[in-house]
Amino acid sequence: MLGIVATREAMKMAFSLGLDLLEVSPNAEPPVAKIVDYGKFKYEQQKKKNEARKKQKVIDIKEIKVRPNIDENDYKVKLNAMKRFINDGDKVKITLRFRGREMAHQELGGQVLERFRIDMEEHAKVEQMPRLENRQMIMILVPR
């Protein structure tokens, strides 16, 4: 802490020490600067940035594919997988695929997706309600 020093004087002091004059807060009155080794400063900033990147969680979208006439046992297996994905913090995309004449009975697909929504209500909330795209219905769930 040297107090208020003229810019030229501060640059001379930094040069005499073999270091750099770094402006910390340019908007302050008067501007705040410090004498540091710029290479070392840059290296430490990079390390902090990398640490922050390590700690952040990337949210993946996991996809569960089902059919309108899904069997009870298969339904339970898919439901357990969805619970595991949601508990890991991932989004779940449920894709219900129609084949052939199943397109005539889209309400059955809607019932299956509604059943998933009700069973997952305490673990997840619906980000995207079921909607029909070509021959498949899609619904997206996110963790609560």
C-alpha cells in the first residue's frame, strides 16, 4: 500500500523491481493498480478458471424410448431408469414412437406419457408437455 502515486512514478517503481504495473480497478477514483509479475498473474487466473470449470455440472439429456403398448414390467424398468437419471441431475426426454396403425390411436400414447408424468411427479417436473412430431410423441422432464 503506497497510497496515491503518479502513473509515471508507479511505472518506474515496477520497472526497477522487474515487474509489471497492473490496473486492477480502472473505474475507481483514482484508478487502483498493483505491481505484479504479469505472467504469474495470468497463470493464476487460468488456474482459477479451470477449477471453476471442473466444479460445474453439465446437464445431459437422457432419452427413454417407449411404445404405446408397453408391457407393465418394461414400464417399471423404464421408470426406474428415469428416476436414476433425474436423481443424477439430468433431463429426461421420453420418446413414444408410433408404428403403422398405431397412429390411429394416439390417445393411447398420450395415456402412457401421462402415466409417466404422474409417477415421476415427486422427482421431476415437466419442461415440455407431450407434443406430436411426425410419428412420435415427445415429453421432457427436468429434476425438481
